[in-house]
Amino acid sequence: MLFTRILLGLLGLGVVVFVHELGHFIAARLMGIKVEAFSIGWGKPILKKKIGEVEYRLGMFPIGGYCKMKGADDLQDAGGKDRQGVTAGDGSYFAAHPFRRIVACAGGPLFNLFFAVLALSVIWGVGFEVNTLSNRVVLVSDIVPGTLNPADEAGLLTGDRIIEIRGRRTETFNDIQGIIAARPEEELPIRVERDGQFFDFSVTPDLDRNTGAGRIGIFFWTDPVIEQITEGSPAEIAGLRSGDTLLSVNGVELPHTMALGSLLEERPAVLTIEYLRDGEIGVATLLPIYTETGAVSLGIAWQAVRYQNPRLLPHQAIARGASETWRIFTISVRSLSLLFRGVDLTRAVSGPIRITYMVGDVAAQGFTQSFFAGLSSMANFLALISIALCIMNLLPLPILDGGMIILFLIEAIRRKPPPPRFVSAFQTVGVVLIAGLMLFALFGDILYLTSR
């Protein structure tokens, strides 16, 4: 299963990086800049074929790719020389007008945005069903006594249904999380349904310094109805079946599954379970299995809420895909500021290992439901990664697309290229910064994986 996750993750991440390089390739060709090589994958080419002036390669490592433009390395070669420019022939990168080079640089990030719009449009165009969680919530303070969270201060109660935040409908718990996580320390108007009545509150999410996300102190509410029993598990041995509704455990009423989690923290050796089956009440004795890490195995999968997203017409799907892409883009840009507000960067910043694992994990979990559910989950997550890659590359840092765009803008304003020594120093600083960030992210990835 781990191998499957890694394989799916590598393929998914490779697609996103490939789309980025394809954007550079097409933009460069449109701007009259010659491309010497375009590779799918990195490393030594195992296949290559020259068509026209471009050598197309298949790299040994099937992750991403690269686009080698004619003369793109000229400034590096001239970096140690005291002269104002470099010799550039027709079709060379530095022979092109600065604005043409800006388009070539921006092509990669823009294609990542186009890919996100396309992926999300396809998902909405075909319609999809997801197993999700309802918008009914359980307060953390009811599970962990003595805690006080923004939800308590706002006046929310366990059993409330959060139906709207900031004027946006929240039909699932994922909708609730998406809004709250993106707006820490921001006052949010919130509407809840309680016993058939509607109440308006105001809640200000705390900043979770481990993740950089907002939180208000709520869990999801799940009715204790068994969806599936694992073969050979303690639940099957105890005689429980799919469709059973758990009423109480060890004499404690079980209104929702979070109450069971609270009971299991005391690590009882025996669970006396009262359940409802076909209108009749039964009693089962279950012997839970505890691991060395403290996790518990019962072999029970709870019944999820199945939410059907309807199929949209092509123009509606494209509009929805574009609006979702823009929403994610703006949230991601806003979230960058949180990295400078005391957030634990080893947890909040993900490197390639963690991203690969997460892509594969999301896809693998989706495929357990159905083939299309797996594709839908993977496409949705790849859209998120693609948008993140776009934003990262547009940062005004040396060697990134954003840094090069700034250099070319300066050149266009000054009407002469910057000295090669300046560009060389600029890029050296960029290499050090990016290398340091990658090492930091890899360190965080190792901590993330070893903790699982």
C-alpha cells in the first residue's frame, strides 16, 4: 500500500511539474525564443529524438521535466567578466526583448493556473459523489473538559449545525474547515441551526501555530452507525454488524462517535456495548486492541455522509473551476503571511517528500471508494498543488520565475541589461535561499513521516 501511495504521488507531482515546464516551452516558442531541449523527466535521457530544432527527451527519473532555452546560460558564463552584456544570436533567450522573456518566464506559472482551472472544471463537469462529514459539530470542550475555545466564547453548542460562514453556505464539515482554516484571527459572522431555529454569532479563529491554519475548537459530529466491519477485527469477533447503531458503551450514552473516542482515552480492557439492530436492542462485549503508540483498533468504519455534487453544464463547470481556482489562489497568497507570525515552520512548510506522500495518500483513499472517486480526489489535490507551485514560482526570489521577471522589468525600465556580475550574485543568493528552504522542508518532511 505504501508503494502504491508513493507511485501515485510521484506520478501526480510529475504531472504538475511537467505542466509548468510545458508552459515555459509554449510561451518561449510563441515569443520567438528557440528551445534546444524539452524533457519529460530528469536525469540521463533513456530516449531522445530531434524534431526540427528541438531535442525531445525522456529522462531516467519520471518526475517533472525541464525546458532548455537557447542561450539561457549565457549570463552565468559571463558572470565573472566585467562587461555589460552577453553575445546573443537570433532566437537566443537574451536576444529577445525583456517583455518577451517575461512572457516566457510567466508561461510556467500561468499554465499551472490553467491546469488547476481545467482539473476543477472537469470534476464539476462530470459531477461527483463524495463521502464526507456533516456540518453538525461537537465542541472540543465537551470532549476535553477544562478547555475554552473560540467556539465556546461565541456561544456555539454541541449539536449545532453550522450552515453559513461569512455569507457562504457550509453544507459539509470540509466547507467549514476550509473557511475557518484560511482566516485565523479574523472575526467571522456565523449562522447555526439549533433545534429548528437559526442563530447568528461571531467567532474569531485562533492561529494554530503547528499548521498555520485557523481553528475554533470543534470536532465533526458523526452518528455512531456502523458502515463497515473489518474482517477478523475485535468488532467482528464481538458480533457487531454493518448497520448497527451503538447506543452506549460501558454504561455511557453514545450520542456521537467523538464520545467513544473520549472513553477510549482511558484504555479500558473491555467494552460493553449496547446497540440497536433491526429495532431490537442487543449487547456485545468487545476487547479493543491498543498499539504501542496509543492508537486503538476496533475494526469499525462509521457511516459517512454521502454528498452529491451535481453535473454542471460546460460553461457552468468552467466558471466554477475558474472561481474555485481564484478562491484557492487568494487564500494561498494570504496564508503566506502566516509563516512570519510564529508558525512552526517544520510542520507548516511541506517539501517534495511530504507532498508526494500526501498526493498518493489522497488518491489511494479515493480509489478505495471507486475508480472515479480516486481520480476526482487526485485531480482536486493536484489542482491545489499546481496553484501552490504557481505562487511559489512567482515569489520575487532570485532564480525563481518571479525573481527573473523583476530583473527583466528593471532591464526594460533602464533600457539596458544589468551587469552580468550583478545577475550572477543575484542568482547565487537565490540558489542559497532555495537550497536552504529545501533542506528545511526536507527536515520537516522527515519529522512528518517518522511521526506517522
